[in-house]
Amino acid sequence: MAEVARAAGVSPMTVSRVLNGRGGASAETSERVLSAANQLNYRPNPFARGLRSDRSKTIGFLVPDITNPFFPEIIRGAEDAANAAGYNLLLSNVVESSKREAELIDAFLIHRVDGIIVCSPRLPDSALHKALAPHRAAVLINREAPKDVAGTIMTDYEYGASQAINHLVERGRRNIAIIAGPRNSYGGKCRLLGIGKTLAEHDMKAPEPVYCDPTVAGGRTAAERLLAAITGLDALVCYNDLNAVGAMQACRAAGIAVPHQMALIGFDDIPIAELMSPALTTLRVHKREMGEAAVRLLLSRMMTKNKQHGVVIEPELMVRETT
């Protein structure tokens, strides 16, 4: 701003008044200031403005793994809603590390974000709540929290898992095993709860679930373990669609036909699910809607004393060729 003032032959205060539209300068002076600012490629410093207004117009957004196709649609929905409200999204990737997650939640304080959204957090409750406490407002996607800690956008994973089991039983499957994804996933625990309850309703019980990374390689390794350990498996319920892709690879390598000998169900309905051959039966999660809802909820908690708390989204069973 001082450089613009020197180039225009005016004071920095005059430059500030002209560039902020506060008036008090003649048309000729205003034209000189604007011309100098344009020539010098002057841009306002949003951080300095944020210090004055105590608002950065920025929302921090954390995801566990940006390479997982589940998260980009959530990010897109959040970004659309943030931009419509005049906010920018500051995105960081946790790379499935709870330590990294805690560091980034703290780093967002340094960047003076107005609020923070954490998608599928991996930290345990006590550490997560402590990390979020200094932030002006917070929303969690796929994790419950007390009303005074954060708003929540939840997928009803228990209901979705129940749908999956009922569908398999209707198709005559009786020996069902579970690829459970990460052990510290809150959504994974909800899935297992729904699976256990629904199997009990059918007087059935699954073998011990196999935990794994939420990746294709993780699903393949988990399926190989289950196929080697259990005779007569006829269905696999997978933590997510990437795990299901890996499970299909394991079945093909073992000469097991899908769906004739083995039924597969995934979770999330990422784009590849419908493109697979055979196409994957899965639980569709409305991902863009989740991102939009998270930003709306965060803005509400930032701007009002009304601590609106939770939104629950039900998954939809998409029956395709693997069952």
C-alpha cells in the first residue's frame, strides 16, 4: 500500500480510503490511485484484513485420504456451499494418521480459519474434542460428538449395513464374512453393529471380522485371509467399495466366480462401482449432499448462538451384479 501511495503521490491513508470505497478523495486522485494499484499489481492482504475483522472468510477442511474416491465429492459439495457463502476452503490431507490429524487441526488455528470441518476423523474422542476446543466452530462428518463440541453430519451406517445383510439373506446367502476396514473407524464400528444385530435377527452369526486399510490392496489381503481360513463362504460385506474391488481380485485369483459362488457388497458407491465387471452392489452415500450440509451447519454454528447439532443421511442400497 505504501508503494501504491508513492506511485500515486498520495498518503497511504488516501490509498486505503480509495481501495476500500470509503470516499473522501477527488475523482482525479481516485483514478491515480487505481491506476498505480493496477500497474503494481496490488492485492489486499486477506490475512491483515482478517486480523482487523477477526474473520478470515476461510474454512479448514480435513480428509483422511485425498486419493480415496469417496472424499472428492464431499469436498466438491463443501466447496460449492462455501463459495456461495463467500468463504474459501482450506483443504488438508491426514493420510490416515491420527497424529497428523491432531497437528493439522492445530495448524488451522495458526491460519486463523473461521471454522473447521473434519471428515471421518481418526483421533479418539478425548483427543479429538480437546483439539477442536480452541476453534470458533467445528463440524464432524461421520463422527458423533457432544453438542457443545461440534455439529455432526452422520451417515446411518448401521441402517445401511442392515440393508446389506437383509439383501444377502433374501438372495439365499448363509455364510457371510466381513471385511471391516480400519479398526479405529467410527463408521466401521457402526457397520459392524448393524451387521451383528441383523444377522442375529436371522439366527446367523458372522466369523470374526478382518480389519484392513480402506484400500484395494487392503481388501484383497483381507479377502485372501478369509478365503484361506473359512470353508464355504458365499458372501463378503466390505467396509467400502475399494475393499470390495480388492476382494473381487482375490476371488478371481482363487477361481471363485462372482456372484455365482461369492456375493460381494461394498459401501459408498464411488464411480468405479458401476463400471466394474460385474458391477458392484453397494450402499450409496450421498456424498456431495454431506459436504454441502457440513458447510451450512458450520456457518450456522459460527454465526448464531443456536448450536444446531446433527444431520443424519440414510444410505441407499444399489443392487447390481455382484449379488
